[in-house]
Amino acid sequence: MRKKTYCHFCGKQLTEKLLEGNIRLFCECCNMPIYENPIPATCLVVINSMEKVLLVKRNAEPKKGFWCLPGGFMELGETPEEAALREFKEETGLSGRIDMLLGATSNHSLQYDTVLMVGYLVKSYSGTLEAGDDASDAAYFHSDELPEIAFKSHMRFIRIYYAAYASKIRHPSTFAI
């Protein structure tokens, strides 16, 4: 992650200061710490009637060419659910309804340091599947035929679904959380 050097409020150069037990960026001009927080993102475990999970193939770095769940970063003014459904539409051409929250976790990122990931389950959706936005392909995979998944958090949400919610599992022991 690139280090911030200037205050985003006044533009003056930042220093480092020991505050609240941590070394933090500090603006002497504004007399305030610059807190750095995780970047919020969402993803969807989309399941079809045959208990297959929908994955998209990434067409952008990081992990270009790897498969992952549909999802992406939240925009200002969006709820996590709105962000997840917007990304779903952009990446797959499908519209859906969130059935439930699967959980929240974090991923380390070279670009953003920490990404806070919120995962949802979607079983109700419509439209014609077509890869779009930053996805080069989209396809359904059975639980025992998954390709390598780009992000640990995405695999965690897939495992949560198959371990706790799936009605037809061939090999449940392979999906320990």
C-alpha cells in the first residue's frame, strides 16, 4: 500500500505520532490524526437450482484470470446490500434479491492494506447470464469442481454456504470452515 504523505483536508505534509498506543499519521496544521480504515467491499454466493455456485473470471488485477464471487467495492451513499446487487448486475447481467447475510471477514490487500468483506447469499435472481464490467467470463460450478478461487474471503463464504445451508452436498467434509 502506498503511504499517504499529505493531509487530505489541508494539503500539508503529514508526520507520524504515537497516539492511542499506535504510530499514526498526524497533521500538525489541523492538529488531528489521520485514521486509516479498511476499505468496505461485498460479494455474493449465488446458487442455482442444482446447488452450483456462480463465479466470475477476473479481467483486472489483482488476480486477473482467477475466478471469484461476483462483488466489489462499496460506493459512497450505498448500503452493503445495494453495492452487492449493483456489482452483481454489472458483472453478470443478472438482477437478484439477497436472501441472507453469510458473514463478514477481511482480506489483506497490497493496494488497500485491509479490505472488509461482507458476504451475502442470493438464490432468487433473474436475467441472462453475461460476463461484464471487470469479468471476462461467468459460469456455475459444482462444489466438488471449483477452480482456484482468487480471494480467501470468497472461498470462506462458499464454504459457509455449503457447510451450513446447502441441501445437497456430495462431500461435506471437504468444506470445513
